[in-house]
Amino acid sequence: MTDSTPWLPPRGWYPDPGGSAAWRWWDGTRWTDDLHAYAAAATVPQAELTAEQELAGRFLRVGIPIYVAISVVGVISRILTTGYLHDVVTWFRTSLSHLSTPGYVPPRPPAQPLAVSLLTVPVLVGTVIMMVLFLIAQHKMASVGRALGVRSRFSPTWGVVIWFIPLVDLVLPVLVWHDLVPAGHPLRRQVTRLWLAYLASGVLGTLSVFAGISSFGLALSLSVLTLGLRLLVARMLPGIVNGVVANHAAAAGTSGHAATSGL
């Protein structure tokens, strides 16, 4: 028995089948109402498009599973740390209140749980690997987008650098990802939603640490919400990356395929 399902092209911008001078967005199953006045297809070496697909695919296959693992371990670590932080605060308050007592010798501060200490190095190594794969893929996608004539506010290199500038890294990275596709592209809205989920996970993760000082239940709830948002980010990211790669292939006039995810 053969599969009669017709082959559908990957989502991206294509010449408007209605005959207008614009390009119309194909969402993978149907034509949408989104139009964009694209310039003539730029000349981009096929090797560059292939490299973009490979680097994006490598990030999806390796980087995102690492990100998910780090997120799960991070929640476990915060839960294990909750009692420890409470003990540290109690020790500090007790020691401070007895400073004026003659001959008082403060007890040794509480020790960090062994499990948390053992998880620190793997999490750090995993984070470095994930970020390297992510930034390499981003740099290549930004380079290809610029070569295709997509207007960008930052060079591919500066798009990487801003991730390491405090406070700036809370705002500008989302603009870098917006600029991977043309203005008005539907993927820009998806990037904004993903970025809001990412920022919210960071805020809730920080709050869960402080909540652990007074309430284990609150800390646990915030940690679970943090994990949920991080998993949502991991769920959304492949669609955005694949959409960018497919858009660049279409703009270059090729039939390039989207990167594949191992999830």
C-alpha cells in the first residue's frame, strides 16, 4: 500500500501564486495573507546554504536536548538548595544576634548539599556546549540573511557579542533574531513569544531561589513553572530555526530543506 499524501514544500516565502510582484508566505500547509515585496533573489553560494542547514541542524539535534537536560537539572538543583539556603539565613541571623555576647563562637556555616556540588560542573560544561552550538548557528544564519539582502541592525559578529553584555542581553538578542527574516515575516511574532517565555523563565527561576528561604512549597511551584517555560522555549525553537533556514533557501531560489531536530 503506497502513501498518497502529496509532497508539500517547507514553509517560507515564495513567489505569489496569485501573480503579484510580492512574495507570499507558505506556512507548510497553505498560503497565508502575509505578503512581502522581496527584491530579486540574491546570489548566495550553495555551500553557504548547506553550511547553514548543517549548523542549524547540529544545534537542534545536540544543543536543544542539552538545554532541556540543563533545565531539568537546574530545577532539581534549586529544590535541593531550598533547605540549604534556609539554613544559611538562619545561621547568619543567629550569628549576627550573638555578636555582642562575650565569648560567643559562631557555629560552622551549613554545607552545600553534595548532590548540588556534583551537578555544578556537568551543568556548566553543558551550558558552554549548548551556547557555542547556538551562537555558531545564529552567526551563520545572520550571515546568510545579510547576503540575501535582509536588512539587519547588527552585524553577525555583534549579534553574538551582545549575548555577553549585561542588561543589553535582555533586549537586543530578540532584535537579532527578528532580523534573520524580512520585516513583516510571521516568524518575527513567534520569536517575540519565545523571547517573552525565555525572560519569564529567568525571572521565575530567580524568584524561586529567594522563595526557598521562607517557603519550600512556593519555591517548588515557581521551579515547576520555570521548567514549564523552558520546555516551551525548547518546543518553539526548532520551528523558528527551521523557518529561518527554509526562508533563506527560498529567497536564494533553491529547494533547500529545513534543518532537522532530534526531538
